Amino acid sequence: MFERVRGKAILRAMGFAAMATAGVTLAGCGGDLVPRGRVERPSKPVRTVRPATPPPMELRQCMAKLSAQSVLYTPLPDQNFGGGCTAMGSVKLLDIGVPATNLGAMTCGLAANFAAWVRYGVQPAARMILGAEIERVETFGTYNCRPIAGSGKLSEHAHSNAVDVSAFVLSDGRRISIEKDWNGDQRTRQFLQVVHASACKRFSTVLSPDYNAAHHDHFHFDMGGRGGFCR
């Protein structure tokens, strides 16, 4: 009931037209909830392990946390897309205080940590180091039914439990991208290193261009595994 009431309230607030443009399409495994971006073909048969649906109490607490942070969102129905790809206990972020591109289904825990990271990690770092506001966070997306590159294991993206951040657009017109600026000038490097370190405190897994070539142009954040992997 909590989720339904919250979802209806947001739909009224944002308007049905806004939701139509949000681009959320709950389709089969072949259709992503966000633009597809890179889709890797498995090098071996994919191992599928279906994640458990979060307990109702845990999900309600997470959504209450989003509301307490003044984050606008709508709950999404649990989906099993086949092939091990799922979106369980997921939400669609509508407004986190800073526009963010390509955000589709995200597990509530991932969504809450992402919103907090942008608000309390990225924005203050931009003000202090770059002397400007963050006007937009660009991502390659969230849910994507695919395996880890070169692996036979499904990515956390296949469970709506990961997001890939590619760039930040500033109020003075600058665009700081992971691909071009990870090894850029001193200030942009410092900014990216600070927001990377901040992410490592919030997400279970954080991967940067220092991890491997597949991450040369983005930060990968997810809430899977045992946590504590930051590279």
C-alpha cells in the first residue's frame, strides 16, 4: 500500500506527460529500461542466479529514506525478463536535485546511495575544487540484460543493481568526462579522484579506468557482492 500511494502521489505531482517522457518501458529481456549502450556477448554460457526480492520492510525503509532526502521517485513492479535478468525492488528516480541522464530501473538501495552520492559527494566537490555547480550527471544507464564483459556471469546491470557514470556538466559550461579527464589537468583529476573516493564509501563495488580497459570511459557502481571492492 505504501508503494502504491507513493507512486500515485508522484504521478499526480509530475504529470502523466512527464512520466511518458521518462522512457520507462517494461519489456522482455531484449528491451532495456534505458538506452542500451554497450552490450557484451558472453564468451561462455551465462550463469544465472536470481537475486532474492528485498523483504517488504527493508524496501519500505529504503523508500522512506528516499522521501526523507526529498528525492522524487516512483516504485516499479517486480519484473522477471527471462535469462536470469530481473528488476526486483526497483524504483525510477525522477528528481534527485540534479538532472541525471539515462536512469532506468534501479534497486532502491542503489537509487538511495546514488542520490546521496550526487548530493553530498559530487556537488560539494564541484563547488570546492572546480568553483562551479553540477548541472547534469551523465550516465550510460542502469538496467541492461547482459553479462560482464568477457565473462559467463550476468552483470549487476542485469538485476537493475548497477549504474555507469560517464560525465558531469558544470554551470560554467565545462563538461568533465571520465574518458577525457581521468588523466586531465590537476583540478579535474582531483575532482574525479574525490568523487571516486566518495563513491567507494557508498557502493559495494566501484570500478574506474584504473580497473581495466572496459572502464576507460565511465565509473561503474553497484550494490552486489560482498562489498568493499574499490578500484
